[in-house]
Amino acid sequence: MAVARPVDPERRAARRLQIIDAGLTVFAERGYDGATTARICRQAGIGSGTFFHYFATKADLLLAILELGTEETTERAAGLEGRTDPLGVLLELVASTADDAADARVPGFVRAVAGVMHEPAVAEALAADDAAQRDVLRRWVERGQANGEVRTDLPAARIVSWLALLTDGFLERVAVDEGFTAEGERELLVATARSFLRGG
Amino acid sequence: MAVARPVDPERRAARRLQIIDAGLTVFAERGYDGATTARICRQAGIGSGTFFHYFATKADLLLAILELGTEETTERAAGLEGRTDPLGVLLELVASTADDAADARVPGFVRAVAGVMHEPAVAEALAADDAAQRDVLRRWVERGQANGEVRTDLPAARIVSWLALLTDGFLERVAVDEGFTAEGERELLVATARSFLRGG
DNA sequence: CAATTATTGGAGCAAGCACTCCACGAACGC
DNA sequence: GCGTTCGTGGAGTGCTTGCTCCAATAATTG
């Protein structure tokens, strides 16, 4: 009778994260289509039955990874409220991209995702992530403009696009360029962003 | 007896280009794996037999497109020999990226390629293209440094990487960002590159 | 016109894939 | 212990895909 064996949310979350981690690794090194579910399962050390017990679809795994990234972004943004130096905040946000890129899997994952952008679900998730990130940036850019710390000859939205250009390009370079390391170029990234924000 | 029906190189080249053009289109809008050979054939208005008569493999088509791009790069470089204003040349080269991006298929194709970088053959071809492009840029950067037009606080190779960062990021933004058009942002790209080269 | 060969379309095939299904074992309430 | 449900692995399946094969056609020479 009795309702035996209730779900253990912690155990479930842990397994989920384990699969997510494996997915991140394999997506990064093989691309989306190159990452077969079989390989992801092997990387995670599980059977395919388990995989589809946690994710209905391979695409769902990708989406879950993206969602995790978006969460981190919003958390990071929340931790910055109350600051009064918009330029400093913006540069920290830019620098955090370099820090993310220090995990070698991140750049690879980013290009893997870019390669599946034509899938509507992925495009939507990525758009949401992009919008969240842009929202944060724009708010600080506007404050900086009001402040006099940021150039006012360009609208805030356009400045945000250019910050994104810098960080996207940075990730791409780290992925491709042998001599271009996240740690080594971090400082120059910040300096370049500062120069741009001031209106060099 | 008689050797009838000799190959017509022009006809062959034309067909080849027709397929290449279709491939560029479909790769750009569907990604590499999303671009089925069937769809490429439909786009080109040919049967699959014809396709494989011209390209042994789907990957070969991708490689052919890349090779065409490399050729254009080297041709463009050759046309610049003899100039004495390194900074001007560099900015023209950067601007030509923006011009390429005006063809909406180019940014899409670039990310499609990025999504298959884990294939050794593609990685190799892309490395060759990258090396060719870098070689040209580095030569002009070095001349600019000797000239006093380009900053000397960074080694030429590193400056080249950062120029590539700008152009890569530019292509990515054009592909993703609704409000970010190649024509509209071209000028700012050149200005930003100039600022960076001078050492802002 | 005949002979010969490049060129073409499309039917079909083998392989690989995401995903389903099921049976067994473990964990819990009673 | 017993009953019940969750968690798990892996064999199997149906579909898609890159690619092959071949018969028909077009083009060119003599």
C-alpha cells in the first residue's frame, strides 16, 4: 500500500549536474552533432536509460546547460547592486568573461552552440540569455553615461553590442589561437574595453 | 575509336561554382549537419548523383568553399603591395571584413564552420586560412611599428590576434544581433581598430 | 549517322543515430 | 518481511543520412 520510495531531490539534482558536466565536456570537444548520446553517457559513466530518465532529449541537455549559464549571469548581476562606480562594474563584468574562458571547455561549448543556432529552441534560449546579459550591461552603461564615466556619443544599446563584440571575440580567440590565453590577455581585454567605453 | 566528348573545363567550373554557392547558402542557414546533401542538391537544382560527381564528400564541399575564401584573401593582399601607409592598409583590411559580412550568408557560414572545427580536415583548412590572413596582417603591423604609426608596446603577433578578435567578434555580432548591421557599424569598427592600433 | 564518353537524376543501401522499452535491483514505508 | 515505486543499464528499433550504382541523355568526333 504505502507510498514507498519518495524522490530524493538532492540525489536527483546531483545526477543531473553530473550529466550536465559530462555534456559540457563532450559538446565542447566534439560539437553538438559530434557529441553522440552514447559518448555523453560514457563520459558520465551511465547508461542511456539513465540519460533519458533525466533529459527527454539531447537538445534538452544543451538547453539545461544554457539555462545554468543564464542563472549564473543573473546571480552575478544581483551581487553588483548598490555599487556606485558604473565603469568599474562594467569592466568587472567584461573581466568575468575572461575568467569564464579560463575553463577551456567554455569557448568550445560556445562555438558548439553557435553551430546549432538554426534550431528554434536553441535560438530562443540563447536569445533569452543574451537579453538577460544585455539588460544588465545596459543599465550600467546608462548609469555610466549619466555619471560622465562612459561616452555619450553612442546610444547605450550600441555600446552594449560592442562590449558583447569584445567578449565574443575574446572567447573565439581563446578557442582558436594557440598563443592567446584567457589569463594572459585578460588585462588587455579590460584595457581595451575601458578605452572603448571612454570613447577612444 | 575516336576520343569523343572531351571535358569542358569551363562548364565544369561553372557547375562547381553553382554547387559551391548553394552550399554556402544552405550551410549558412542550417549549419553543417543541418545542411543535408539532399537540401543542398535541391538548392542547386541538381540530383545527388551530380553532386557527388563534383565533390567526393560533403566535407569536401565545405573545404572547397574555405579554399575559395583563402584565395580571395591572398589576392586582396597581393593588390596592396607597394603601399606606404601601413596603418591605412590595416584599416582597409579590417574594413573589408565588414564588407564581406554584408553578404548575410558569410556570418552564418562562419559559425557553421566553427561548429565543425573538431573535424581534423576542417581544422587544418581553417588553420591554413588563418595563417595566411595573419601573415598578411603581421607584415603590415611590423611596417607600421617601424613607421611609428602602430603602437610598439605589444609584439606584432599579439596585435594581429587582437585585430582578428575584432573582426571575428564583428562577424558574430552581425550574425546574432538584430540591430547590428555590417553597413551601420563598419565605420565604428574602423575607428575602434585605429584606436587599438595606436595604443588607446 | 555512328561511336564513344562525359554528365545527369534518382532509386536504393548500409551505417549511425536518438530514443524506447523492459527487466532487475535498491530504497523506503508499513 | 512485504509491497511498491524509483533508479538504472543496455538491448533493440525505426528513421535519417551520406553516399553508391546504374540507366538514360547530351555532346562531341569522324
